[in-house]
Amino acid sequence: MVPPVSAPTPDQALAPAWLDLPADANELAPQIWPASTDRDEHGMLRLSGISAARLQEQFGTPLYVLDEDDVRAHARRTLAAFRTAIAPHGADVRVYYAGKAFLCTEVVRWVTDEGLAVDVCTEGELAVAIAAGADPSRLGFHGSNKSVRELERAVEVGIGSIVLDSPIELERLAAIVARRGGVQDVLVRVNSGVHAETHDFLATAHEDQKFGFTLQDAPDAVARIRSLPGLRFVGLHCHIGSQIFGTAGFQESAARLVELHAELLEGGDVPVLNLGGGFGIAYTNADDPTPIEDLAAGIVDAVARECEVRGIGLPHLAFEPGRAIVGQAGVTLYEVGTTKEVHVGEEATRLYVSVDGGMSDNARPALYGAQFSARIASRTSDAEPALVRVVGRHCESGDIVVDHEYLPGDVAPGDLLAVPATGAYCFSLASNYNYVPRPPVVAVRGGQARLIVRGESIDDLLARDLGAAETEGNK
């Protein structure tokens, strides 16, 4: 990449400071795309050896494409990093895949094959994990408002642990276990008061929000759990946010949690400390996520130091990397429908590129101003880079897929466009806004593509509308 020109043109002046003018607007930055991504001799983008054109022909667009080898590689690398980091300390570690990032039965099988546990937070997510054949004892159940029905089902299947989020939930679960018999392992979610350096909606450990107990209230919750024969307190849980770079926040949070952990040891065993995760990935060239090996070593060493200072042993640790497992493995393919130059002021113009998807398949830009990248997937071009905004088909001015990007200036209707790093929180947040059917999900591996989640049709949408069914029946 080349730095921005010293005297930007009016169009370039519209670009944010972090967006460099590329020397080659066809380049595929390796930190953003699945490892198998390349271009063929004609400039066509390929994923695991399969051309974008072939994927469109077989499955249509918009299309979520997930590289199975990439998901598996991130899972293996993450687990290995934490096992290596904790080995010198003589403790054990468990890594949970975040079901909310992307969940279907195939993905559950991939990550559990690679040694990961899975966290879920609804009855639906639990059902997917069980349908995939996941071991219930390696599932964790999260959520700030677990219903009686959900807790009943979790206990029934033999869930490994339930993360308690409130006094009401504690009593609700205790009543269920007393009625059913047996003992349920639980953790207590704690707000450490450490604020992640991320969007406010992604920061989950500050005090004024819906999750967990404060540091001050947690001991009373633990004492109550220990007084109940049907609940077994196994540890603390904390999650400071999502899309986090660096270890500083985790280290400060660990110091506060270990202090509480040491206090609770006076009343009994506290075998587990779950420090969450939410590790960041690169969505643009400006993003520089910390390598997982450095994160693992920094966080584990920080916990070990805090334990040593207090003269206590290192507990078993657990982590929830979040999007770091699946985010980079996903690419969304779109077809360009229209392009339009929009004059901004007297001199500058921005090229709007409209695609056949939008906020219904990627809500993240609308939710928190998330930034993404894009490349023409159906060809390469020698045209000069143009500042573009990739937008969707929905009736919202905020329907933006990629807010700021440079693409070849000859991008045109019919081109295929690829948006990388869409493996996490795109499929899982998809909607039917404007009655647009949700896209299918295709897995690619070894030159083969297979459908793993069927896309919706207009008939699927109408089938849920009882008035439409009644009209059809009267014809």
C-alpha cells in the first residue's frame, strides 16, 4: 500500500484518515481474507480454488461463503496458543466457541472436532449445538434473561455449566434443580468495571449495563449458591467486550477478578476463572489485531502474576475468543446493480455502488458503524481507484455495507463484489427487512462447495403469513 498523496484530490479528501489510497485496488490483503483466497489467471477471485462466478452460478447472490479450513485453522491455533501459555503454570484451559458469532450444525462440528467447547445463550442455540452432536458437558449457557423453559432444557440435557446473571435467575435455577434432582455447575458473571476500548454497544463489563453482578454484589450471590445443595459454584466469569485489540484491558480485569477469586477461596473451592475474550480481527488494512499467541501469553501471565502475589494457585482458565475463530473465514458475495456519482459540495464526488443485499445480511455497519473492505470479485481492472460507498437495496439511508473503500473506477452493474471478514455477526444478525429472504450459506473446502444452510425464498416468507395462506387456500 502507498501512503495518501500529500495534496489529496477533492474526492480523496472525503476519505477518512485511516483509509490509504491503494497502489492496486485489486490487491487482496492477507490479514483480511481467508488464507485460500486468490485470483485466477483471468483475475477472477477464488475461495478454496472455487471461482466467485461459479459460486454465483450455483447458489446465487447475496451469498455467505465460509472457508471450512480457515475456521478449523483458527480454532486449532487459538487452542494451541492458550495451551502453550498455560502449560508452564500447571493448570488447564478451555476455549469456547461463541455460538452467537455464527451458528449452524456444520460449524459446531468443525470447532468441536478441533477441541473447542461451545457457548450458547438461547434455547435455539442450544438446540443447534445438540443437533450437531456436541457433548452437552462441554457447553456453557449464557444470557441475561434465561427463561424457566430454557433453564429446564439446559438442565435436562446435562449442560456443562450455566453462567448466572442475576439473583432472580439464581433462584429460578435453584428451584428447577431442586424439583428435578441432581447438581448443576454454575459460574457467576461479574462486571469487573473495566471498559473495553470498543463501541459502547460492544463493551460489556462497565457497571451501567444489563449483564452480571457487580464486584461488590458477587460475594453475596456466591454465598447464596453455596447454601443450596442443588447448585455447585465452580467459578467466576467476566467479559469486557468484543473486537478488542491488545491485552491491557484483560490484565486490569484479571487483577480485579483474582482479588475477588482470592476472597471467595476463604469459603470454598473456586476451580475456574473465565476471562471471556472478544478478540478482534482485521476488517480493513488499518486494523492491526494482536496475534493470538501474544494475547494468550499476556493474559495468562498476568493472571499467574496476580495469583502469585496473593499466594494462591492458578485456577483452571477459560476463554471465549468470539469472532476471532470464524470472522476472517467468511466472505459475502454480491452483484452490483447500479452505480451513481453523487456530488458532495462543489468539487468532490463519491461513487455509490448498490448491491443486491444490504443491512438485512450485514447489520453491523448500521448497528455500530462497523467498517468493512471490498474488492471486485469477477475481474481485475487497471482503472484508477475511485472512492466508493457500497450500499444495499433497503429503504434506509443507513443501509451501508462498506462505508469507505477504494475500488477501480470502472466498477459497473453486473460486477461481482466480495466483502471479506463477514464470518461473524452477519449471518447471525440477518433479518427479513423489506421482506428480503436471508441468503444461503455455502462451505468451501478443497475445491468443493456445499450448501450448509439453505437460503430463504419468497414462498418461505409468505408461508409464515397466515393471511397469505388463507388467500391461497380460497383460490
